[in-house]
Amino acid sequence: MLQSEGVTVSMEETQYSLFGVRYIKLGHTEEAAGGFMETHTMLLVSKGSGDLYLNGVRHRLKAKAICYCPPGTIADIRRTPNSSVPLELYELQYDVWEFKERTPSRIVYGKRISALMGTGKLPVAATHEALVLVQELYQFKQFHGVSSGRLATNLRIDAVFKQLLGTLLQSTDDEEREEDWLERMRLAVDYMEKHFAEAITRNDMAKRVGLTPEHFSVSFKRATGSGFTEYLTRLRLEKAREELLSGDDRNLDRIAREIGYQDGLYLSRKFKQYFGYSPRDYIQRPKRIVALQYVGHLLALGLTPAGTSTNLLRARPYVGKLGNAADVGDARSFQTISSLQPDLIITCGPNSEPLSQLAPTISLPWGQEDPLDELLRLGRALNREREAMNWMDGFRAKEEQAAAQVAKLIDSHATAAVYEFWADRLWAVNMAYGRGLRNLYQSFSFRPPEPLAEHVLGEGVGLELTPDMLAAYAADYMFVTIWEGGGGAGNAERVMNSKEWRSLPAVQNGNVFFLDLELFKYNDPLALEQQLSILTELLTNVHRTAYGTQ
């Protein structure tokens, strides 16, 4: 981000101070932009199309769009998948200072952090003048400090910023009329996406946006590429398809009522007309799945995804088990994912809407359920409930056998925890982050040390520790993971050579076990099965060293 001293513009009782200008170009590498907005921010789109997600709410972007983001907004900017044109925009950041009081010797202003206007896309378009001005302002800011006339440069920036801000806060008649038309269609589409299950008619929607039915039909097709009835049908049937995948109750009459149809028979007929197969056939037929998470769950169900992310394709628990699964990169690789023509996408991300435009998407929050409960949920969604139950029965038998072996050697009241080293920290890991904790606490019935219980069993990532805290938070059995890529090995060596570490009972008794993070960071059925075997061996047949077990 390009920054320099703030340039301040006075507008009556309010001061506008320029903080920075940034040029953003999202091309064909599926990258995204955005982040946490610390200042008031205006986004001006100069080319291309895409989506802006502000705190999870989508705003469609096209050339000349203006969007406002107040401080504290989380923004996610993405180019339209498969678009041949890059998305180019400028990010204008500024602080706002409001008049507080005046004395003979000074004027006091306070920074405003509340929103100046409605968050999101503004009902006006950027004029040609505004786009020229923001480009000019960007150039001045980019080369600020290079010019020998620093004062002159700042004055020029001040003038351009003032002119640009004035231009953005008003609109020409022509642009306002064009944006008014687009805004009416946006409101119509947003309403339909929220109320598609209701009895919506073309005449009702035309009245809602203030157009004649005929004018509405022409405008709607121009904006969306589909007729009103076709668009409404697609919304309803896509929702029905999601319900058939992710819902435990597949009763067609219930689903029909929830999407706006009178009964399951009518839904079944429309479903087959639109997709080419019946709801029952859709549930039972094999599906091409792109798995951006839950790969281990799918493999446990006997399903191999058509594609998965680069990280999961290389993950240790699945080596040699993914066959010809394609490498799709990551969750932002829309073009690559689309090229696989998936019937279903499985992810855990909070913002799955871009993916759902490519195929029906199941998004399960990661780490909020026991992996076996997740397995059963996915088994039901994918018509593999029997396979899920069989796998769970087999795993529970292995759990019982392993627990019996360990119980012969270890006190039932013993405590255990996982401690992970990074370059700059040591922390006791929360159960939601894998690391074998599910097996330690459920399969083997260990407990965490009492002071750690709320941190490793409740919400959050765990508890960060310093060497002098170890004595209070150490377990009887300490399992250690080291984040090698983050420089954790050096920190681990320093701590383990300290008197605080050497004095721990677990260290002195040889009850410190080192776990391979590349296997133990995963928390799915396939990984749990492998981890269970390793933990059993460590706890029943260990090789002891001065530091514990290796």
C-alpha cells in the first residue's frame, strides 16, 4: 500500500484526510484482494466484473461501480469466474475528522469511525472524470517523494483529492439514470433470492421496483440474461438440489413446500425437465465431487474425489489413496474447478457463495463436530449412510482394543495434552485443531490438566504458554508437535534445554512423545485411524530418551 503524510481536505465542519491509494488488478490466477478495512474506503471499478463481499454480503461489481466500506469492514474482492477480462479497481482510503470544539487558540476534531453512508455499492456510477482523477491521484501518490517540489506535490494531491471526493459524492444525470436502472434490477434479484419460496409474480416484482410489467421483463432479461420465470425456476430447483444433498429429510413434499411448489410430484416433474433426471436418480447416481475439505471423510465412505486442493492432494494421510484426483489449486481456483464439471463441491469455508455458482455446494464448518458425526452427516447427504455406519463400527472396535491395551499400563486418572512449538510461541492446542487430541480424550479417556481444560476443550485455539508457565500447565503425558515451516525447531530446542522444561515430571519420567505434525494436524476419519495406531504404539511400547520419546 502506498502511503505518505495525510493530505487533508476541509469541507465545512468536517475534515477528510487522505490515507492511501491502491491499484488492484485481479487477472487469471484466481487471486483475491481485500482484507480488514481500517479507514473509510471507496472502491472505484475501472474495468471488468466481479463480486465484493462485505462482511459476507455480496455486491456485484462492474465497470464504473463505486462501493463504500466503513472502518471495521472485512472485504473480499473477487473477479467473475471464467471472465476473460481482468477486474481492475482503485482503493481510496481516507480518515474523517468531525468538529468537536473551538477555543481562541485551537480547533479540536475527533476521528469518525462510524459509517458515513450505506455500506456497499452506491446507487451512482463513477463518471469518466472520477476515474481520470483517481488514476491521477494514484500516480501522484506512487511517485510522492521523487519530485523535487515536495510542497507543490502535496498541494496537487490535496487539490485532486478534494476534486475527486466532491465528484464521488454527486452524480451526473446520465450516469444516475443508468445506475438507477441497474439498481432496480439488483433490488429485484436480491428480493427473489430471499423470497423465492413465496408466490412471486412478474407483475408483483414490476410494481415493487416501479416499472411496468413489460418494461420490467425487458430490463430483467437485459440485466440477468434470463427471463423472470426462468430465473425464478432456477433459484427454486437449485435450492431443491441442495436440500437433496445436505438435508437429512429428503421428503419431496416438504422440499416442494419450502421452495414454493405445491407438492413433491410437481417438484419432481420440474426437476426432471430442468436437470434431465429425477430427484431419486440424482440422489443415487455417482457424483463428480471436488473436495476442498473433508477428503478423509470421502475416502472413508469409499468415494474418491474428482479433484481436491494442492495441499490435500499432498497431505500425508491420503498419500497413495487419491488415484487420479485432479489438482485444483485452492478454493479460489474457480476456472480450474469449473473445468472438472463437478456435480458437487464440498468445503468448510464461511463464504461458499462463489463456489455454489459453479455447482451445488455443501459447506460444513470445520472443527465444530466430532469427525465421526461429520462422517455420518456426509454419508447421509451422499447416499452412503450404510458405508458411514460400517466404517464407524470398525473404528470403534479398534478404539476399544487400543484403549484396553493402554489401560493396562496407564492410570485412568492420568492427564494428557498436546504442546506445539512455533518460532515465536509455545501453545497448548485446542481439540478442534486435530493433533490426535480427539483420540487422546475420547478413545483413551485421558483428561487435560485442570487449568488447561477450558482452553483445550472449549472454543478458541488453545492457550499460549511461556516456559515459566509450564509447571502449572504440564500434563502427565505430554505430546509435542513442531511447526518446522514456521521455525519451530529452534524454539523447541531452546525451551527443551531450559531448566523449566527439564524439571517437568513428564520429562523426568520419559512421558514426552513427539508427533509428526504432517500427519497429526489432520482431524478426519482416515487420519484418526492412522493416529490411533501410532498413539497406541507410543503409549505401550516406547523408546525413552533424555527428553522423552522419539
